[in-house]
Amino acid sequence: VLATILFPELHSKTTVYFSFLGSALGGITVYLFAAGGKVTHIKLALAGMAVHLFLSSLTQGVIVLNEDATDVLYWLVGSINGKNWSHVLVLLPWSVFGLLAAFIMGRSISILVLGENMATGLGEKVQWIRLVAGVIVIILAGSSVAVAGPIGFIGMMVPHIARKLVGGDYQRILPFSALLGGTLLVYADILSRFIAYPFESPVGIVTALIGAPFFLYLARKGRKIKQ
């Protein structure tokens, strides 16, 4: 958002680098907040939400202070309306590299899910796996958000669905998630065209309507398992 407002003449290819910088700083901040003692999924989630709310408030403040930020507001909801093959070409090298790297790391990630002690016992370098996986997330998420905006919930819903369909091996989960995520986004975009027809609503609205109940379902399911 800062890059778009401060440097409005920037080409989308250059904006990707600002997105990488933002995602890297956000990810590092979350990890540092969650790193006190043992890192757990709950601590990461809480730290992530806190950092998200803080950065969102800063973003809203920047927009309020700039009157010519209509396009940014539309981008913030998440939309692929008006995107064309030039945007695909911006994403293509980063997506191909990130996906190939993720597929190669699939076996190591599957082992890491078994637990740190198990992974270490099997000869895996736990910290190295986390570092590489974090860089892959920054590349894939950063480049996507730079073009389409923060389209929420797809990254949370799809892996859970993929795990139910293909099992717990990330060598299968990762490619299936990529395919399923793209398919879900296409159908959500089609649905968004009918919300305020003939105008197209941001696809992020549709994914939020689908994802919020799914998130509540996961939270309720997790609570039942603990009980």
C-alpha cells in the first residue's frame, strides 16, 4: 500500500518486490513474537493475528491520509477483476520457482509434521526446513498478494480439504492444494459477479463468506478433540 501511494508510477513487476519486503517483515515479526519458549501453532496464530491487526490499522491510517486511494481500497478486499496476461507474466517466474521448491520440500515437511524429535532422529535439519519453507511462503504469498490483493481464507481452507482427500503426505497435499486453491478461486470469482450484477464484487468478499464459517468449524472441531 505504501509503495502504491508513494510511487504511483511503479510497474507491477516492481511492486512485487515491495510485497516480498512486507511479507518478509511481517513473517519475521510474527515468528519473533511467538519464539519465546517453545513455538506452538496457537502462539503463532495469536502472534499472527496481533501483527495483522497492527499492520492493518497502519494501512487504514495511510489510506485515510491520502484521498486518492480508491484503487488501494478495492485491492485491499482482494480482487482479480481487470487482471490480464501481463499480470500472469509478473507472477509466473515466482510461482513456478516457489511451487517447484515447495514440491521438492514436500517429503521434509511431512517428516517435520511428525514432531521435531522424530524429524531430528530421521536426520532432518529442522531449522533449515523451517527457514526454507518460510522463504517459499514469502515468495508465493508475496507475489500473489502484490497482484490480486489479500484474498483471505483460501490458504486456510484448501490445505485442510486436501488433507482429507489425499491423506497426510505433503508430497500429495502441496500439488493438490495448488490445483484446488486455483479452482476454488475461479468459482468464487464467478459467484462474485452475481452479487451486485452487472458490477463485479471483489472476490475476497465471497471467500470471506465461505471461509469464516469454515474457520469456526475448525475451531469447534479442535475444541471437541481436546475435550
